[in-house]
Amino acid sequence: MTLDPQLVTSLAKKFHTPLYVFEESIVRKRCRELKAALTYPNTVIRYACKALTLRAILSIVRDEGIWIDASSLNEAKRALLAGFEPRQIAYTGESASVGVFNELLEMNVSMNCSSLDQMRILGQVHRGAKLSVRINPGEGHGANNKVNTGGPASKHGIYVDQLDEVRAIVKEFDLKLDGIHAHIGSGTDLDHWLRIKDLTLDIARQFEDLTFVNLGGGLPVVYNPETDKPMPLNEWGERLTDSFEEFSKEYGKPIQLQIEPGRFIVAECGHLIAEVQNVKRTPAYNFALLNTGFNHNPRPAMYGSYHPLTLVAGDGRELTGSKEYVIGGYLCESGDIFTRGEDGELKPRAFPEIQVGDLMVTGLVGAYSHAMKSEYNSMNLPASVLLQTNGTAKVIERRGTMEDVIRREVDAF
């Protein structure tokens, strides 16, 4: 998804750069596509809100009838502030403490335990509590181990060879196990989705009294049209519907299908507008440096992720010529580069002649960019603007200030 150059220029002039821009229409479109594809009548779609937890986005998702998967206590609290009911929120976190679990239980959100220790803590805090468990089915998917959510190299979930221990803890604390959860993985194609789905249903068959099976998220998003493929949503939905209708008949009662995409719902809605502030060269590369960095979009630095980059002339000139540039940020870090591969090597891209004052728009930053932002180098955080379906632009998060950077220090001293 690209923004009109005139719109980019006007937004940059009105709200300054760097600037996050989120499109309401795309969030709604993706929610509706999911609902249309999944015709199985007993389905709950949860938004994995760690992808983008802005209240304005949460409110749009809630309005579309999507529920929430929260990965922390504060994400659950933010969902409540956005108007979700406790029954619409499920907690799946990797850490646990008695204090956190007590708060979650007081909030009355659904508990999904991802370790045997979490199960024990839940049992100690509330004997007889209802829960689901996240199982690592022994196979996962991701571009590398940094984003893999299953298999022996993944920290997520209770490994599939520990099901007897799950049963023992359930019995010890009289817990009510009503759901099985297994996260499919990041950017998974249809065949892999269906394979992990089958593994998950095989695990579910080993437990009685279930009410749902949650297949997690992992729907692919096309970041790079040359390498990435979209999910055939209709076929995906039909296959899941057929599987759960058959499984429910075998199980003897209707079993709810749950999924929890994050990236798919919000990735394409987000853009990051920045200004070119330096153009320089070495004997090997031409560099164009922006007034943003991995503190606003860490995915290229962390994972070597590809994001589309679009140049907009700052002075309105016609863009001409073609030259290879490495696009970098303003941080005092050699790794602050937006055009690199998964191997970490610089990968220049062709652009028209770039000048200081031009604007560069990074696309598909709706998922895991804003959510992982930081104030590294004591840089202020960008403002966030929502392009509403009525055509207006609304500030949904103000720009950071120096006072924000040091606020907690001031409070301490």
C-alpha cells in the first residue's frame, strides 16, 4: 500500500517528520476479509495486539467484532481501556508471577499458560481455575530462529513430549483445561498452516472437555512482491472450516475455532514518513540518511526485514534518473540501515536522484515497528496520525518531547 505523494507532502508539512501514519480503511478491510473467509459458525478471531497496541487501532478492531490476544498484563489493561470486555481478552505471556496472575484473574480475562511453571502458579493462585495451554507441536515456521514460534529451537509453549506433565498438573490443582493452543508461526504458507493444524488437532484429541482449539496467527503479508506470496484466504478458510466440522463430529460436540493474527490485520495500514537529511558517498556506496532510525522501525536491523521505500520530492520537482542508494537512519550506530538482507549485508536499492529535503516513506510498518519503538540516542518519538475513513487525518498519539525522555528520572529524583 502506498500513499499519494501530495498527501505525504501535506502530512509532513502539517504534522512534521518523522511521522507514523495509519490507515483505518485497511485495518477494517483485513478484519472483514478474515471474517468472510472463515465460514465455520463457531469461530472467534482474536487480534494479537502486540503487533500494534495503539488505542485507536484497538478501538477499530473492537468495532469490527474481533477479540484480543494479549501477551502482557499491560496489553490486557490497554484492551480494557479500549472498550473490550474481559471475556473478549485472552492472556498468553511468556513470563509469570503470582502478582501478575492475581491481577489477571481479578480482571477476569482468559488464561492461556505457555509453560508448566505457569500452570503451577495459576493452580497455586486459584485452585480449580479455568485455563488453556499453549503447546509447542514440535514444528514451527519463521524466516529464522528469531521469529520461529515452534520446534526445538523455540522458547514458546509446552513441548509436545510433556503432555503427561500437563495432565498431572491439571489433576494436582483441579484445573479446568478447556482449550489447546498452538501458534502456527510467522509468514506461514497454506500447506504449513494445514500441517500444524493437523498436529494441533491430534494433540487436542488427547484431552477431554475442551471447548476450543486456537491455531494462533502467522498469516503471511507481502512485504516484498518479488519474494513473498499472500495466503489464498478463501481456500484457507474452507480447509479450516471442513477440518473443524469434522473434528467436532468426532469429538462429540461443537469445538470453537480460534485464530489470533496480528501482523495480517495491521502491517499494511502503517507508513513512516521521514525526511532525507544527508546524502553522502564512499568508494563502495551512496548513502541517503533519514531523520528516523531503527528506534522507529527496528525490523530491518533486527531481522534483515524488507520494507518498501518510496521517494517523494520535497520541492515538488519531477523525479528523474536512477542511482543505487543505501538508506540509513540518524542514529549513532553502524547497524542503523533500512536496506539490508537477512544475512546483514547492505543491499542498495535504485531510486531517482535523492536530494536533502526529500521525503522517504517506509511502507508496511503497521506491525512490530511502532510497537517496538524506543528513545535510543535520547531521540523523541514520532507522532502518530490516523487516516480516518471519512478522509480526515487525526492525531492519535502526540510527538514525544525531551520531558518524556527524562520523565521517570525526574520522578525518581
